[in-house]
Amino acid sequence: MLQGRTLWELIEARVDATPDALMAVDEDMRTVTFAEFRTEAERAAAGLLAQGVAPGTVVSWQLPTWIESLVLVAALSRLDAVQNPLLPIYREREVGFITAQADSALFVVPSVWRGFDFEAMATQLAADQPAMRVLVADRTLPQGDPSTLPPISEPLDADDQPVRWLFYTSGTTADPKGAQHTDASIAAVAFGMGERLDLTAEDRNALVFPFTHIGGITWLFSSLQSGCSNILMEGFHPQETPEVLSREHVTLAGSGTVFHQAYLAHQRSQPSPVFPDVRGFPGGGAPKPPALVAEMREVFGAPVLSGYGLTEAPILTMASTTDSDEELATSEGKPMPGVELKLVTIEGELAAPGEEGEIRAKAPQVMRGYLDPSLDAAAFDDDGYFRTGDLGRIDDRGNVVITGRLKDVIIRKGENVSAKEVEDLLYQHPSVADVAVIGLPDPASGERVCAVVQPAEGAPPIGFDDMVAFLKEQGLMNQKLPEQLEVVDLLPRNPAGKVLKHVLRDQYSD
């Protein structure tokens, strides 16, 4: 595993070590070696330099999982820009808030992708943010002469590095929160993940989820550290993705419960093994049924290797290839290298061994803080530990077991949905007097979003289609739209007036 203080230093080290090794292949069988990757990144960096991108320039970008997206990341790293990757599911509401708060100077988007006009959205947002320019990049990037590039900056040690990444998470509030990361924080988690997975240059990893997720950037670092190659899909498809992974001899097929269920379904429809070379299924971002872990082992002969973390503190714990099947099924693995965890009870006391408590962490991969510094006081305790808001315990073998959440977040297909955000929008509907949004267990998505509505007096009850149309009009992204609507005469509340969401979850869970 190679080391590098910055992403660009790591790129240089990998090219020196294995220039002609395959770095990535996509569904169309386009390929790029590590040396080609650096060359393309330098050309794109020169092109972006000519368009005004300089050290410290904030560049937001919202591209699918393309080879060009990886090249863009490297090019911006070469220029010492500040990168703000945005999930493709984000729409006007989220993107407008983020680009304004981040003070983005450039917004890179595809023209139209999967039926959505990103260029139109970006152009409209830029009209309200005159300092932000829009660059449309459909599998192409600006090109320039690498000889025009400035000298490479001298890499700084981890503690002295400037913020180079702004990753946003919806969290538990209506507005997204910007977590500030450095190259060192991402490199630390990538290196630890590589150790847990025993990554080697022979591995072929499935990069089939949004590359703009912090996990996608982490895999870029890991592939440069280990020399492994990535199999790219611009978007996950339950039929086509397994076929591409099979064609490319995948060895590590991530990256979460929904993906693994799709792999199982595909294998059941085939007469012979579809992943004969697979040795592990990395995962995270959503609860995993123990039965699924057992079935994956039985069908594919390989373990599910899950991890636990947040955008603010990615992969705090992760399973290892040496863990027992029982550990893999019931826990999220042990703390990563350099991670210090403590569990604090609801009463504010340190949890006893085996006792449940809020998970708090100090680690090299913990963010520097939020872009909005007013959020930091609630995010860190007096000892400097990051408060995850998640409840868990540590078993007698040191594995972390997640038991619940303090935060009112619904995790749907690995992405956070803020109940408060959806509730705040539904309250604006004339037929809604009161509303509670809850997460219900769902075998396909981990949790589904359910809106429980108390109708306004004298108004007709809101219908499901009306609710969805209204929320779309308010700019809510499809990922957050409720999939279930329940209408009640009165929402249950405790004496203090708080909605008893656990009562609703019990009532409407299958």
C-alpha cells in the first residue's frame, strides 16, 4: 500500500510504481491505466486553469460515475481547488443551498442524464448566484497544455493541510450540512479500509454507486494506494450491473444491502456462478439482515464485509476478512486504525462494557468541522469527540453493534432522509393540519419513507399522488419522497406535545 500526503502525491507515486496497470474500466469497455489517468488529469487541469480555476477555488460538481469524473477529481487536486461533489439525486432545493453556502465559483454538470435536465437546473441557479459559472461536461472535460500548469505545491502533513473537500449530508436538519475534509482525512480512511479488505493490485472493485459519495472518493484513494482497478457503472441496474461485473471478473462487489440483494436475485436466474472470482462484498450505509449475510456466504462463498461511519466521519469501524461469520452477521466490525470510540449513555455517563450508548469518535478521518461553524458546538463534545447521534454497544470481541439512532433520520438505500425536511414541506399543504414522517423497515431499501397525516379541518384528505406532486413542486428530490401515506384523525402525542413516532412505527410496520 503506497502512501501519499495529498491525492496528487499519491497519483504520482502510483504512476511511478505501476504506470501501465489498469485503473478503471466502464460498462462500455472503455479503459484507463494509471499513467493515462495522470496524463488526462494534467490536460484537464490545464483546461480548467484557463477557465479560472486556481488554488482555493470552490468547484461543485454533480456528475455520474464516469471515468471523466475520476479525471476531474485528479485535475482539481492538481490545481489545489476545493471540491464539492454532489449526489446526482440532489435537485434545486439542495443544490441551490449548497452552492450558495459553499460560495461555488464553478458548477460542473452533465447536460441531461437519466431524464433530468441538469444544465437547466444549473443555469437557473447560476442566475441567482452571479459569481458561479456553469460547465457542462458530458464525458468530456476542458483540455489544455500541461506545460502551463503551475509548480506542484509542497505537500503538507496531515495537521497542517487545508480543507480540500466539502461533502454535504442531509443529517437531521432541513438544510444540508457541509462537512470539511482534507486529503489526509480521506487517505486515512482509505488506507484503513484497504487493510481490512486485504486489498492488492489483483483486486477488481465494483464502483457502481454514486462516485460523488464520500465512499466513491475513498475508493479512488484506495485504488491508488493498492493498485487495484475499478469497474465503473454510471448508474446501478439490477440486471445490467451484475452482467458487467461478471464480465470484468469482479473480486470485491459492493456496496450495501440493496446491491447485495440484487446480486442474489441475478445469481438465482443464472445456471452458473456469475462472480466466480469474488472474495468479498463490502457494504455499509444501511441495516443488513443477518439472514442476508448467511445467504451471501452460501450462494457466493464469500463474506459481506460491512462498515459503519458517517459523511462527517467515514468508516469508523469495518469488518475484516478474518472475522467469523457470526461477527460479520451481527456487527459492523472493529474500530479502524487510529479510531478512538467512547459510548455515552442517555444520562451522559460513560457506558459500561456491553452497555448501549451514543457512539462518539476521535479519528484521523473525522471532519475538520462543518462549513457552518455554528453547528460544531452540538457536533463535538467537551473532549473533542464527534457525536454520531447513533446508539450502539461494543461486544466482548471489540466489534461495534449498532442498536438505534438518536437522530431522526431515515436511511433509504444508504442515503439519509431528514424527516423534519419532509414534514416542514408537507405542513405547507392546505389539506394538512399535522404530519409525522417516519421510517419503516423495508426489505428492498432498508427503510421506506412513510408520511402520517392529520387532515386540516374542513379540507379533503390529501391523496398519495397529490402529496408526491406537491413535494416535487417544492423541489424535494425523488430520493426523499414518501412511498407510503397514512391518514389519521389525530397524531399520538405525549403530555409534552411530542409526536410518539415509535407508536406510529409499531402501527404501520409490516
